[in-house]
Amino acid sequence: MESSTSETANSVKTPNELLPPELQKLSVVEKIGYSLGDLAANLIFQTLMAFLAFFYTDIYKIPPAAASLVILIGGIVGAFFNLAMGAIADRTNTRWGKFRPWILWTAIPFGVISLLAFSTPNFNENGKIAYAFITYFLLVLVYSANNLPYSALSGVLTGSMKERNSLASYRFTAVMVAQFIIQVLLLPLALSLGDGDKANGFEKVMLVFAITGVICFIITFFTTRERVIPAKEQKTPILQDLADLSKNKPWIIMLVLTILVFITLATRGGMNIFYFKYYLTEASQVQFLELIGFEGIIAWLGTIFTPEAFTEFSKSDNAPYAVASLSSALSTISMIVGIAFSKPLADRFGKRNIFGWFLTASAITLIALNFLSPTAVISVFVAQICFGFLYGITTPLLWTMIADVADYSEWKNNRRATAIIFSAMIFGLKVGLSVGGALSAWLLGVFGYIPDAAVQPESATTGIRLLMSVIPGLIFLTAASLLFWYPIRKETEVEIERDLAARRSKYAADQVV
């Protein structure tokens, strides 16, 4: 009797365990483990967005027009691989699931190719262009093979839309940590580790990033579990998947929106270092550093690292690098604060509304930069902080909305194709990143930019200002306007989640019978 009572007590399930597996809450360990995959990927992705054009033109000394073609062609070709990767991932079947194994399989290749892409072998100009193209092309391929399954994994860890919002907050906090590392620490570390030689410094920093990334991907693999499993009898032809997508209105809207958002981020991110180096005056930035006691900050950092770690970074002729890094630091911190507001706002008002409102506000903040003078360093800081907070609220929502689109497709068609939906969105991301990076590199040439020149023509500084403000701001506004036609509102989210949970429970019950 005692044994029976004990057995009964042990078999009592908590409310979470009584839910279908795909609606159970995710543990903090799983959320952190999943988010480490984004930390790993974004150590590379954020470097591409913020420094690829600068790395090619000012460090590896590739002509801007050639750098533009490398970024555009390599990126676009790599983007099309996403579509094939989506079909492959959806049809992968292992004891670990569909998507988790790809994170494990690609971890080491990702690290190795990332290091090669930011190395600077001593070739002639044509050799440098060929090397840049080959390594960048391989990087976008392995990035697709890794990040597409990783992104799709978020759609099958849980079927609960609230849990996805929570997961996205963890995930994009990790993204912001990576962004902070890249935008704030990469340049000073590259300058210091390379003893002033930026090429050597970049290679050393990327080696650290590559090793860190491999470790993080392996942790992601071991700490996550796929719960939303399609019916075993579902064997949808690829053409049927594509036909479903062509009729999926929210997917079409999110695809175009994703392209526009990443054109903006790549354009603005690529211009950030140019803006501080060539648009804002060096004298005003030196004065700003004196005002905030930058030497004291460097001394404090020396107690954390080593006194020599930031020696190069603290030199007066590197003031634009210092101010750019400080600005990025504050902007990234404000993004992390914004992310904290994302989930409660989305739960209350719906993802579509919050995304649209704050994307519009972010665009207005960007456009405001156009009206600041080359000496208005403090005002630039304020604008960057405001942008960081406003855009930070939107960052988790893009990917949770794409997961919702996968649910919407299953709801409408009774077929789940998570990876191909995410692959199309990452296709959009790659197209946006490639177009934005190529656009900024190409327009630099059009505006008369002279690589690594001490003084730029007025046309070049004007172009850099526009590429940092008005151009990305207008693209953001265009993206936000698309959400007027996005049909998945808050009440639709609730209906989809309820209906799919009922279908999956019925399927599970039928399997038991």
C-alpha cells in the first residue's frame, strides 16, 4: 500500500507536464543554451555587417568597386543556397531531430572559414579579389547550412507563442552581447593585439571568435530538444512547399520586410566607422573624449585586461575609433534595454503593432542624424542611444513573427514546412545584407570616397552622412508600411495557437491508439 501511494505521488504531473510537449514551458537552461548559438553566429554576422566593407577597402586594400561586387555576388549566390538548405533541413531525419544536427555538423567548418575570410594573405590585387570572393562565398554557404537550421529550430522547440516571445528575448540579448563585442571591442582589440597593424589584429581577434563560436554551437546542440514534430506520414513535394509559400500572404510580406530591414542594417552598419572617421571632425571627437575623461576609462580597462591592451586605441589619431566604439557601446546597451520591453509589449498589443510602431520611430531617429553638424558629437550619441532603444524593441519580433508564419502555413494547409519558410527569410536576410553592403561600398565610390585618405572630398562626406541617416531611414519606413497588410494580428495568433494545439493533441492520441 505504501509502495502504491509512493508510486502515485511520484506519477503526479505538474501543470507544465500535463500540457502537450510542444506547449510546455522551456527551461532557462534551454533558453540560454539556444541563445548561445546566436552569440556564436553573430560574432561573425555582426562583423560582416559592421566591418566587411571597411575590412576590404581600408585593411585588405581592395578597390571599393571590386569589394562591392564581391559582397553582392557572393552574398546573392549564397542566399539562393538558403532555399535549397530549407528543403534539405525539412527532409533531414535523425535521432537528434531535423535541425539540431546541422548545428553540430557545421560548427567547426564555420569557425575555420570565418578565420580564413578575415585573413590577409599577400597576393596582388587580382589575387586579393579572388581570395576575398572565394572565402566570402564559402562563409555565406556554411553560414546558411548552420544558421538556417538554427533559426528553424526556434519554431519547433515550442508551439507556444508566448514561450517563443520569451525565447526570442533570450536569443536577442545574446545577439546584442555579440554586437557589443563587435562594435565596441573589435577595433580596440584589433589595434592592440596587432600592435597597430589592423590586418594582423583582425586575424588574432577572429581566431578567438572562431574558437568561442565552435564551443557555443556545441552547447546549443546538447541543451535543446525538438518538440513540434510533423506527422510521420507528411511527405510534401518541394514544389508543393513552394506553391504553399506563393499563396502565403504573411510570408510574402515578411520576406520583403526582411530584405528591407537588412538592407538598412547593412548600409547603416557598414557606414558607422566611416561616419565617425570621415564625417565627424577629429578635433570635436578629441574634445569629447577629454570631456568624458577617456584616459581614465582606458586606465580602468587596463586594470581589467592589461595596461598595454588599449595603448594603440588611446592615441589621439585613433579618436574616431574610440568615439565610434563608445557610441556603439551605449547604443547596444540601450538595445538590450529595449529587448526587455519587447515581450510584455508584444504580449499586450501584438507583435505586428509593436514591430510597426517602433520600426517607424527608429526610422525617424535615423533621419534626424542628417541634420546634425560634423561637430555635434554629443547629439550623435543621444540619437544613437535613442535608435538603439527603439530598434531593440523590434529585434526579437522579426524571428518570432516568422515562426508564426510557419504556424499560419500549417494552420491553412495542414502541412508543416518550418525550415523552408525560415530559409526564405534567411534568403531575404542574405539578399538584404548583400545589397546593403554592396550598395554602401558602391555608393562610396560614386560619392568620390578615397580609401584611407586623411581628408575626403566634400561629396564623400555628404554621401557618408546620407548613407548613415536618410537612406536607411527611408528604407525602414517602407518596411514598416508593409505591416498594414500583415494579417496575423493578436487575435489571429491566439486562434492559430489554439487550433494547432487541438490538432496536434488529436494526432498524438491517434498515434497512441
